[in-house]
Amino acid sequence: MTTIQPIGAELHALARRLYPIPRSITGDGVRATLAMLAEWVPLRVVEVPSGTPVLDWTVPREWRLRAARLIAPDGRVVADAAVHNLHLLNYSAPFHGRLSLAELEPHLHSLPDRPDWIPYRTSYYRETWGFCLPHRVRESLPEGEYEVLVDSELFDGALTYGELALPGEREEEILFSTHVCHPSLANDNLSGIVVLAALARELAGRERRRLSYRFLFVPGTIGAIAWLAANEAATARIRGGLVAAGLGDAGRFHYKRSRRGDAPIDRAVPAALAALGEEPVVEEFVPFGYDERQYNSPGFALDVGSLTRTPWGRYPEYHTSADDLDFIRPEALERSLAAYRAVVDLLEGNETYRNLCPKGEPMLGRRGLYRSTGGDEAGRERELALLWVLNLSDGGHDLLAIAERAKLPFARVREAADRLLEAGLLAPAGDPDLDRPPTGR
Ligand code: ZN
């Protein structure tokens, strides 16, 4: 018997299972992560061989870690990757030797301002090794000879990513992407991983999808670049998307716009969150951050925004051992999933129609659509929504544009369109570039 858990607890439980896995941009950590996600969704796992040219980059060597320890002169273990993944500089090259404290110093990383936290550091594109320590521990290190053991391997293997394509009635596709390369950091980015996995599971289970969806679970930067390099033709179908990260902290939602700034996704996210009673902080695109950088590069220009809670780098726990399982909250994860679901639902409902009776107003009373709901506020809003949808359904305005112009909730406008469709007064506009608004004889 399995018990049905509240979704927030279920998301947090998955994050807890993913937390100890020693991830990096390549290697078994990513594979183990994707294997766990495959319990929820039928992910396709793609392996791109080391050395493969991908856009202007090259797929790096695979990293394998067996053990990493820093041992003090008295034999005490100062740092051990088996105790905390962050203790080892991620992607450290192999090294075994004895060093004086002075020789060791350039290889140590700590945070003087947060003396009890272990920093997260990587060295992906410069071959070296290192250890990350609480500053308090680092300051207490005695002089003497240290033993360094980094039993790792960098070899020609592969970069691994996960992909899930969910076809819909239309070819137009929405992209959801998240990075899967960070070890033992909960908000950045187990939160993004579990929220997208849950969203993908829900969408995979839906009977009807109007749009198509693609989910990418990729190592940061190089994973997104590898996917783009291999799927350039497929990107033509992408109409927008979101990069998911930082979705488990208690902070307010933040939406970073696509490079274009007024793409459908940029209009959809604030409207969808408003329907949930959330008002996200909306920020303009900048060419740094997560993988929206790659998707919005000018050669692709995929209209991908990023929906997070507190943005990266703006909370002290960011990239430290304090970004742990207590830092992310089940209720925040659950609410983040609701926000992503609301965006999907809005995009699903955001169709463009043509008024089939465009000359003068159609007689709504005859069709039971007018003054049928009484004079209360909701009734008035329903009536206004009908009139706005009729007036702006010329093939050139989608329902979201109508909601914005009418200053009405999207759901109200969607409901009006459904009633008008039922009354035979609207028809799908089809491709706005091919279909002109109906003209008179
Ligand atoms: Zn990060």
C-alpha cells in the first residue's frame, strides 16, 4: 500500500533522496539523478561523448570520484567528500601527495563572513583540485605536513542529460529546462528539479494537451549548449519557455523576462501568477544567470524566461552548505509547482479566435448570453468579457491580449470565449499570418 502524500511533502522527499548524490557537470551523479527522476516520468537519457564539439564549446571529460580527504598532520580528517559533497572542489583533478600548510593554502576555499558554512566551488574549465571548508576550521589548521588524497578520474566518457517530449495537438512547443549538476544544494537546484519533474508527471498524465511540451534536465551551461547543438532544427517549434531554479525558499516569486521582453511567455507568467494571488517581481532580461542565457542567445532567440523565488546570489545561503534540506520548504515547493501549473494552464487556454458575426454586435439576448447573470459585479464582469472577446477576436488578438486590454482576469475572458464558442459566435483563428479577419462583401 502506498499512501498519497500532500504534494509538497512528496517533492521535499524526492529532494531529500537526491541531496546526497555527488553530482557534477558529467558523470554518474547526473546519471543517478536522472534515474531517480525516471521513476516519475519516462525520461530519455542522452549521452554526448567527451570531445564532441557543441556550438562554440567542446563536451568535457567525464568526472569520476571515488574518495577525497584532507588529513591534518595529527591524522585528523579535516575534510572528507564522503561527509559532505561540498568539501571537494567540484570536478577536482586527481592528486595524492603531502604538502605544507603554505602549499595547501591556494587550494583551500572558505567564507570568512560565514565561518560555519562550506562554500560550493567548481573548477570545470581549469584543471586543478581543492577543498572547501568552514572558515572556522580553516583558521584552526596547524602548521605541518598535510596529506591530500583526491581519488578522482577525468576520462573520455560522456555528458549526460535527460529529456522528455510530450506532444500535444499542436506542434508549437513550450520548453522547461533546469540544471542538474549541483551536488548537495537544495534550493539551487533540487527545488527546480523536483518542481519540473512533478510538472512533467502531471502533464504526461493529462488526457488532452493543446500545446507540446519539452522538459530538459541538463548540466548547467554545457548541457543546454549540448542540447541546442543537437536539436537546432527542433528549436523552430519552441514558442517560449521557462528555466526553473530556486523554487524552494520562502521568498517572493521573481520572473525574469525573455530577451524579447514582450513574448507570450512574458505576458503569461504575471497573468497566471495573478490568478493565484501572487504578484511576482518582474525583471528585465540580462545575459547572465541560468540557462536562459543560452536559449536567448541571438542565434536561437527562444523567448525563454526564468521563474524563480529569490533569484540566485541574493540570499546568503546561495552556493553554500546552508542551502540544505531545511532551507527549502514543502509548502514553498508546492506553491512553486502551482505557479508553473498555472502558467501551463494559461498557455493551454490562450487561443486566438475570430468573431463569426463581426458586423455590429451579435444579439446576445436572443442567445441567452446577455443580462443572464443578474446585475452583480461578477455578472457585469461576465458581460464585459463577452463584449471584449467579440470585439477583439479579429484573428489578431489572443485571449491574453484581450484580458490585458480589458483589465479582466484571464479566466473570465477564457470563460466568455467558451460561452461564445458554444453559441457558435467564435471560431479558432488558425494561423494569424494566413487567416485575415473576415471582410465584408
Ligand atoms: Zn548555482
